[in-house]
Amino acid sequence: MNITRKHNTSVIREFSRFSKDYNSYNQIQAQVAEQLIHKLQQKHYTSIADIGCGTGAIYNHLINNEISFDAFEALDASEQMLLLHPNGQRVTKRYFDFNKPEGFEDLNNKFDLVLSSSALQWSRDLDWTISKLAHIGSSFYGAIFTSNTFKTLHEAASIASPIYPSEEIKKVFDKFYKEARYDICRYKLYFDTKKELFNYIKKSGVSGGEQKLSYKQTKKLILEYPLDYLEFEVLFIKADC
Ligand SMILES: C[S@@+](CC[C@H](N)C(=O)[O-])C[C@H]1O[C@@H](n2cnc3c(N)ncnc32)[C@H](O)[C@@H]1O
């Protein structure tokens, strides 16, 4: 069975539906956001954008690491996630969909730093999204989940990953930025029971609720999944225009 790239409105719906649970089901994304902020080389930026900001992991890590800024723009296509993002004197929260041209117009050359953690795997057309992102800021630091996330699970269910392989992501950044550097990180998240493992997938926002398996298929998958952990793979990107 093949699953095509999921239509974005349903991804946003899933994030909105589970927005209140997000902070309890996002251990890996929390770690990824922290690692991303540790890669920053300056202690001050003029204007920062956070693409797919969610409930504010990036903002919180900037504050905790004493990285200052004059302005911070938190951008997300889920109103519910934006509501949960911290407010602040220097913070602007804005509804923004990285799959649509509308929001990009106002952002051109606005930022010296564009950040994005655990969100851009849901770009419907990564080539198009990154071509636009390259125009809004001179420096980009991001983390994107790759198709090796849930690899064994996808193999067991005979489904294709709905997200991009790392090689495809790299090609896109090489095309639109002058210089791009990459790091791959792999993570394992262990569970006591299969029930907890499958519950996590539903609520974490990593899958975006991607699989539409029947009840019978899901039951078979739970029985046959050979691991007591989930696999994640993240590509870290540092790119300059
Ligand atoms: C896994 S969460 C990551 C949130 C946050 N960056 C973090 O590290 O915790 C992914 C976020 O991307 C947002 N998102 C998904 N598709 C989007 C789109 N097309 N445009 C803007 N935001 C999107 C979701 O609403 C969600 O808040």
C-alpha cells in the first residue's frame, strides 16, 4: 500500500486537535529544538523568525540560553498552537502557512535569522517552500525529520514514509542557499507497552496523523511491530544566502 504526501490541512487539523497534549508528547522535538539553539553562533540577533513555532520551544530555549533579539516573530498555521506560544514585549505571533504564497510577501528580507524546528517536513512542496524561505532572511538554522523516522514501523505496515528523505532535503537547500551544512541525528524512544508506543505516534505530531490504516491493519501492525522503541531521524541544516 502506498500513502501519498498528506494534504496539509489535515496535518494542521491534527496539530490543532492535539495542541494541548503537545508538550507531553514531544520529547524528541523538545530535544531537537534545544540542540538547534545550541548550534547558534551569536549571542544577539536583530530579528528572528520561527517557522512552525508551535507552543514556543525555540523561543524558550533562546531565553534560557540568554540569546537576545530585538524582535521575534512566531509563525504557525495552527491558531491553537499560536495561542499556547509565550507572549512577550518583543514577540509578534502571526498566522502563517509555509505552503501558501500569501504570508511570504510581507516577510521578504525581514530577518537576520530564520529558525525552524520539527515543522518543515510537512511542506507540501519543499522546493517551493525553501525557495521562498531563502528570501526572508540571510541565515537559516533548521531541523527537519526525515523519511527514516518510524522506518521499521513503515516497513512493517508496508507503507511509504509521507516525509522527505535526507538526500532530497539537502538537494533543495543546496539549490537555494549559497552555503549549506548538514548533520544527521538519530534517536530512539522506548516504551513499556505497544499501546503507549502507538498512542505516542498519534499525539506527537511527528506523523501528523499520517496513517489512515484500517482497524484490522492497525491491530496487525501492533502485533507485528518488532521493536520496543520508535526510531527518529533528524537532519540539522545551517544555510546562508
Ligand atoms: C512538531 S511541531 C514543532 C513545533 C515547534 N517548532 C517545536 O519545536 O516544538 C510542528 C509545527 O508546525 C506547524 N505546521 C505544520 N504545517 C505548517 C504549515 N504549513 N505552515 C506553518 N506551520 C505549520 C504545526 O502547526 C506545528 O505547530
